[in-house]
Amino acid sequence: MNFLQALQDLIAEVFNLGGPVVVLLIAVSILTTGVVFYKIWQFRQAGVGRHTALQAAIESWDQGDQPKSFRLLNDSTSYLAAVIRMAMEHHVVPDIGQRLEAEAEARFAVLERGFRLLDSVAQLAPLLGLFGTVLGMIEAFQSLQAAGSQVDPSLLAGGIWVALLTTAVGLGVAMPTSVILSWLESRMASERVLAERALAAILTPTGEMGPEQRSQQNAAPSSRPVLHGA
């Protein structure tokens, strides 16, 4: 009960100091923090950036050692392992590249879920702060007008710094959000490059293959997928 009372007092103090805009920005920052921690956990669970076994399997396939590539792929915990396995098992199927591209993009879409929210926060938080500043300046000048000829400079100065507080809070929310979003997007760009290179290596290997594998490869046209960013 004491904790709830202290929280209510804190919210009331923040509301009286910065107005509803600051309260809204604080709520947005809490939501953004939750999304960021969730994305970091999700990236870790999916094995983003950890593709050692997967890359070893692709290199073995590219060198023509297909049995070894399947054994290495079984040790991979990457979220792309299922797509790579599908490519290895159906690499002679005509136009398989389109299906593989769709499968990879479906997994990228799951990992990129929430990026638009972070982008919206990075763009709108400064505008919300500026909106709060404008409202605060209007209130400050109204107080100055009401004072008439007995103007107290401290009254105006106090109103201005309180008004500028919302801009500072808005920038404080937007800047780290923008940095974190850029980092997450760079990770996903690297994942797309890896997936495109892996699928191209599987569909058009450079290593030596046996006569049966070579005849199958020549009989079916290879289709190299191009993975586009969201």
C-alpha cells in the first residue's frame, strides 16, 4: 500500500512539473524499454549472429561433401537451419529459390516484429516533447500577462524551464531508441546477407560432385534467391 501511494505521489509530482506530455513520454519510454529487452531476448533465443555450425555445413556442401554438411547442420541451433535443410534436400527442384526466399523472409519478419514501433517512437518522441514545450510556453506567457505591470522575471524563467523539460524528455527517449533500432536493423541486414550467400552456395555449389549429383544439378535450372529488406 505504501508503494502504491508513493507511486501515485510520484506520478502526481511529475504531472504537476511537466504536464501530461511528460507522463505520456515516460509511459512510452517504459513500453520501449520492454520491447527492446524482448527483442534482445528473441535474438538470443533465435541464435542471431551465431551460425558457426551452419556456415561449416554450407562450406562442406560448397566443397561437394554433402553427407558431412548434413551432419554439421544437425548441430546448428540457428533459426535458418530449417531453411538451409530444405535447400539441401530440394536443391534440384525447379524454381526452389522462390520458396526458399519466402521461407527465409517469414523468419526475418518474426525477428523484425516491433521495429516499426521503435521507429515511430524515435520519430514522434521529439515532436511530443516540442508539443509539450509549446503548451508550457503558452501557459508561461499567460501567467506573465496575468501579472500585469508587476512582472516577476523568476515567474517567466520558471515557466520556460518547465516548458523546455518536455523537449529534453522527448529527446532523451528518442535518441537511445534510434541508436538501438539502428543496431537491430544492422544485425538483420547481416542476417540477410548470410542467408542469400548460403542459399546461393547450396543452389550453385562450386565443389566437385559425383556423376549422379552432377546430372541432377544440370537437369534442373538453378534459381538463386535475392532476399530483400523490409
